[in-house]
Amino acid sequence: MYDYLIVGAGLYGSLIAYRAKQAGKSVLVIDKRPQVGGNLYCEEIEGIQVHKYGPHIFHTSNKEVWDFVNSLVPFNHFRYCPLAYYKGNLYHLPFNMNTFYELWGTKTPAEAKAKIEEQRKEIKGEPQNLEEQAISLVGREVYEKLIKCYTEKQWGRDCKNLPPFIIKRLPVRYCYNNNYFNDCYQGIPIGGYNKLIDRLLEGVEVLVNVNFNEHRDEYSSKAEKIVYTGAIDEFFDFKYGPLEYRSLRFEEEILDQESYQGNIAVNYTDHDHPYTRIVEHKYFEFGTQPKTVITKEYSQEWKLGMEPYYPVNDAKNSERYNQYKAEADKLDNVEFYGRLAEYKYYDMHQIVENVIKMKI
């Protein structure tokens, strides 16, 4: 009999396993995938650490969190500075003075602010949809070139049919700063995220290719307490209906050239390209390999059986999640943590902070 059965070997489950083992508890971790790491899983291809489930950049302003992850494995000094491609032109992201210079030739913050302010005025009253919300924040031209098509590909819906809360805040900087995140500490584990997960699970018993929900009776009897990081609706056999997500599809290519796009990521903000972005993985670790690996990322409607990525936190799904949460709260020996179990998007630093504070 184990003290803990942890369902899911992603970051949340692996961190809890680490804390439990440090506390002298016996732990069994199971995961339905053939490998550990969840969406952080990397695969080495041509000497390059390829982020198989999309790019992950660790960033935080919490020194305790940064010191903790660096005590496990060393991190590099990577900074995420994506570009946007719109109809043959490139623009810097997030929206900053470089972007505004590329759009309008403005050179000072005052000039850029005046241009945006002039365009924002077309929205009168409270924004009724995402399009109006975006224009009210950054003006028509930034919206049309850098937000509209990208967002419609991401969500599979016209911006006029998306709620305004999705884009309540947009980062706008009136300085020449292309660093996507404002956090003090940023980086990637040297050698990839597998090294971080392997360190967390060191000395812990792990079984892969095990679907807990298909073998619930067998595995539930193995531990005093269950930590479940899978989909909460699946745990309860979808009794209130499935929660909705957006999913992703990845097309990976190995190219016999040193560099494809010269940057970690280029977002395609027009409808001429069906993918939302191209990631060139060697730039995570400043690679100089003779070949390169790129991934084209496509957003798609999620259906049961597909990998769920982004929760659709609208009123209908929030109400459905609350029904499942009420069921979960009735269980004494099962705790629900993480993106799928809590139907909530998490940044990695938030997960680390939560688990550091957790009583084991």
C-alpha cells in the first residue's frame, strides 16, 4: 500500500511526487502516455531538444520559485521574442515601439500613443464582442493586422462572435522591448524539460501506458490518497457532459539547413496560412547544429479522444465544471490538481508555487 497514487506525470504530478518523496512518503505515479512529462515532454532530434507539445518557457518574478527549479536542474537565459507575419511583412511582438515603428513609422511613445488613441475612438460605449474590445484597446490597424486572423484561427470563430473577456487586457509597451514576458527570471532547463521531470521523479516508482480511468478499481486500492491530475469530467464518466477545449495539431519537419526563420517563433496573423505559428526549436538553447527542426502549429476544434489544451471558460462550461467540482469535493481520499482537473489554464511558475506551499 502506497501513501500516494499520483495520476499523471506532468509538471503538477511530478512536483507533488517529489515533495511527497522528500517527506518520506511512498509514491506510485502512473500516466496514460508512453512517457513522463505531460506537455513538457521533449524529444532530441538532430541534437535539438524539440518541444513535442508546443513551446514552454519558464518565467517568474518569484525568487523562491526560480531558486527551487534551479536547485533541481540549471536553467539558461532564454528570452521569448516572437515575430508576427502578416501578408509578407514581419512585426515585433508583443506590441511595443518596434511594432509601432514597423506599422506607422512612429519613433516616440507620444507619436505611437496618439496614433492608437485616434483609432480607439471608433468604439463607443461598452465593447460587445472581442473585435470591439480589441479595437477599444489598441485601435483598428493593430487589431486587423496582428489580432483578428490569429485569434479566429485559434478559436475557430469570427471575432465578432467571441466574448470580449477573452482579450480584456493586451500588453502594450511604449518602449523598444521585445521580451514577451516582464518577469525577472526566465529560461529553459539546459538539455530540455525531460531533465527537470526526471529529476523530480528520481527514485519514484513510475508506470506509463496506464489509463487510470480504465483500471480505477485496481489502482485506487493501491494507495491511501489519490492525487488526480487528469480530466475531471472523465473521472466522473462525463455524467454532466464533456467539458470543452481547443486542441492543437503539430506538423514537424527536419530541414537540411542551418536556420529556417532565424527566430524561435513566428506567428502567422493572416488567413493565407492555415497554421497559427512556426516554432524553430534550436533557438531554445541557442543551437548551432547543421540542421534545424520546425513545427507548424494548427489550432483545431476538440473532440473526445483528442488531446485537450485550452479550456473554453465560457458560462456553459464553467457551470458544468462547477457540477464536477461539487462531486469532487465529496471525496475524502482524492485531490484534484492541474489544468485538466481544475479546468483552468496554468503557467508553470504558478504550479511550482502552489506545490511548494502545499502541505504533504
